[in-house]
Amino acid sequence: MGMTMTQKILAAAAGLDKVEAGQLIEANLDLVLGNDITSPVAIKEMEKMKVNGVFNKDKIALVPDHFVPNKDIKSAEHCKCVREFARRNEITNYFEVGQMGIEHALLPEKGLTVAGDVIIGADSHTCTYGALGAFSTGVGSTDMAAGMATGKAWFKVPSAIKFNIVGKPDKWVSGKDVILHIIGMIGVDGALYKSMEFVGEGIANLSMDDRFTIANMAIEAGGKNGIFPVDALAEEYMKEHSTRSYKIFEADEDAIYDEEYTIDLSSLRPTIAFPHLPENTHTIDEITEDIAIDQVVIGSCTNGRLDYLRIAARVLEDRHIAEGMRCIVIPATQAIYLQAMEEGLLKIFIEAGAIVSTPTCGPCLGGYMGVLAEGEKCVSTTNRNFVGRMGHINSEIYLASPAVAAASAITGKISSPYELDM
Amino acid sequence: MNAKGIVFKYGDNVDTDVIIPARYLNSSDPAELATHCMEDIDKEFVKKVQKGDIIVAEKNFGCGSSREHAPIAIKAAGVSCVIAETFARIFYRNAINIGLPIIECAEASKGIDAGDEVEVDFDSGMIYNRTKGTEFKGQPFPEFMQRIIAEGGLIPYINSQK
């Protein structure tokens, strides 16, 4: 009986020739990640441990990104706690405001995540790095504490669902539509405890940014991780961003999958998840009534990368957002911000009536920088539309791609670029 | 070890944003987090919950964010056990790691209503509905996790290994 990509990586990290689904293993970690919400709890837990410091100061990444620049005094205290811990333990990869970005966009860009790695992060969207052929998964603060101290974590080896990707997407269909389509199909617990393994010739038609977006939202289907095979494009990305050596794992021919699905990219349409679950998906063609919106957010660990700012700019160029609309654009990292500036994208956003923010997770989780009032509706390129996620419990979030978000900002209702005759 | 208390009942996909909304995550103090526990799904919860009470839910309890603040808030509010048909995986891990007892049991999830008095025997995995006079067998933890829980969470477990 063969192993999946995920199982092979976990076996290697546990020093075993073979693992099977359900087996409990202890794996060596290549990277342990935390942010300004989860790290303070982890630091407090680590202080209870009989250890003198971290297992490896180069293999820990601390990225204050949720409530920075500090949104209030309590957040400032949390950030100070993380900063002082980083200084005390000489953490190499601590990213201060000015260097930071949204963690899951930042770490691959900084070359800290490569194929074959085993990564845990005290943030549920840590599954993003599967786009590069790494095993990465979200954990809580106590796991982060134990990981920082010991360099190890326990895992139950997951079974897998295989998604065979074929075809080529239409120009206004991107990674977000692919993953929303999948979540709509299998549900928010459709991949509970499992790995989501994406394979097939259609992957060649997905950019790296698309793959990051798809792997990022594996957790929204309950998945333990999402993972892609390493192809020439992924290798090119790693060579461009990282000096670390990487290891490519491929699934065995006779690997066992609980379920298999084929996703034909050419059949996908812009897809929107209605309140209050990411599985409540509708294609743009299925929306027959006008849904007026108050705010649009383009950014986050899901959709704040350069590809998506370019798509949004293409839609917003020489147009203006609807009267009364608030459109918030958040480049995910400083490097993306700078590149967007050099390409003239920020000018397009500002001339269209949008605002451009420093990198932050702020509005995605209702922290700051775009909190919703009672009764307000938002089209957001973020990843969750739970009750109260972005503000008042009677506000509504529609999850969509950057193309749909930008088009909706212009018309003032849920729209796609097709309606703008693009 | 046993838990006994009155049940608060919820449905599918109770996410960590309703268990502890992110607007309160500028704090990591368990007592403070507890005062907002379940606020966005049940405003009455913090007013009514008594030490030892039990949460019963349906599928995918604790989905969403990895915030450990969610099981911390539930535990600090006095809840002695969460029973659900299934748990989201990060919540499941976090609950074990901080020593909040949880049990997966689809039948109990269906056969217990809000306000029922329920008793749980963690050693046997048995769940007794004292109000209705029914009983259910919950999914026991693997031995490895039982050791973590017996030590009171992951950190004491690791300390005990040294």
C-alpha cells in the first residue's frame, strides 16, 4: 500500500520508512510560526516548560500582523511581549512593522518555506505553504510553545482526498473560485482531519499565487493541509526566493485516497460564498437579484498577493467605485506594496476611490481597518464569512475573488467583470 | 474523573469567531476571555453558565481560526466538558493540549437537549443523560492523548517526559 505526498513527508520527518493513516507520530519541525494574537499565549506556556530557550533560533518565525500597527493599548502590549521574546531569544525571523507582511504571504516570499518542509503555525491558514509541496498545518498556541522548545510536534497521519485538476480557467476565474467551488462541493467539514492533495495537468494553468490561495483555504473545508506537487513553476519560485535546499516528494502510484474528485477549471465560473459559511457558494450566474453592498476588501493571506492586485487594478483602471462604497485594498507584504507602487497599481486604486492600507490582517477578523456596522454587507477576498467575523453580528460577508470584489466595488452590488463588458 | 452539569446545546459548525470574537483577542487573560464566551451565538450563555456545565453540539465544533483562546474561554467559563458529533481538528488538538475534556459522540449529540442534566465518565467514555434516563458510549481517546490529558495538558506532559 503506497503513501500520499503528505504521508511521505511526515514519514521522512518522523524518521520512518513508512506511515499509514491514523498512525500517531512525532515529527521534526523545519519551522514554527506565530503571530501577535497567538504568540503571547505560546510564550506564556513556554515559560512553564523546563527549557532554557528555543530549539533553533533560525527555525522560528514571529510575525506580528493581525493588529499591527498596534490598534490599541492591549494589542501594543501583545506586540511588545512578542518583540521582547524575539530579542531575548535572538530569533532570526522576527518581522517588525516596516519589514512585516501578512504571515502566509511573507514567509514564502522570504524563502522560509520550501518543498518537503514540515511546518506548524499558530494560525489556521498555515496550510498555505502546501502550494510549495510542504506539509504545513495550523495549530494552537500550546503546540507552538512545545514546537519552539523541542522542535517537534505530534501528528495523527491523515488520510487524503485527491483533487484531479484538469483544464484551463477563463480569464476572470482564479484560485479563489477554484477553492470556493471545492468547499461548496464538499462542505466546511468535507475534508475534516484529512489532507487535500491537488494533482493533475490543470495545475500547470494555475499561477503560484493561485496555488497559495487554494492551499490557504484547505482549512475552510476542515482539512489538515492542502498540498500541490512540485513542478517547474514551483521550483522556479523557490529558487527565486530561497537559498534553502528543498526536497520533492511524490505520491506513490498506489497511494490510498478516501475520495477522488475531478475539477475541470474550464467549467468554473466566478464563485461567491454567501453568509455565513464558506460552503454557501453560488456562481455569479446563479445570482438573480441585486445584492447591494457597502464595503469591499481586497487583500488578506488568501488574496493579498501581487497577481490579485494586478487583477483588481485591471478592473478598476479608468473607473470609479460606486457612490457611498468603501473599498479597502491591502497589499499583503511590503515587497508586494512596493512592486504595486512601481507598477502604478496603487495610483489606479486611489484614483478609483479606494484606499490602500499597510499590510495587516485587520478587517478579515473584525479587528480594525474596516469593521462592519449592523446591517452592512461586504464583498471580501478574505477567507471566512462567519457570523460577526468582520464586525456586527448582523453584518454580512460575501467571499469572492479579487475580480468579483473589484467589479462589485464599481457597480455597488455583487458583480463580475463580465458585467463591465470586460 | 467525571463531569456533571446542565447542558447548553448548539448546532453544526460552531466556529471560533462566535466562541470568542476576535474583537476580544487583544486580551489573552482566561478570566476576561470567559466573560465574552459564546457571545455572538448565545448572549445568555455567560449569564447562565455554572461551574461544571456541559456544552453539547453537532458537527464540526470549533471550526475556523486556530485561536487557543476559544477552548481557554470555554474552560475558564466553568464548562467541564464539550460533547459533539465531530470537532474541527485544530480545536480538538487545542482542547487536549490545555486540558479541556471533549468527547465525540453522534448519538449523544442527537439524544441530549438544552437544559438536560448530563454526567460524563471520562475513563469509560460513557455519557449519561440523567434527565431522560438514557446513556451513550463516546469515542475514547487514543492512549497517547489519554496520557496528555492525565498529565493535565501538553506542557506538563512534556515536562514529565524529561
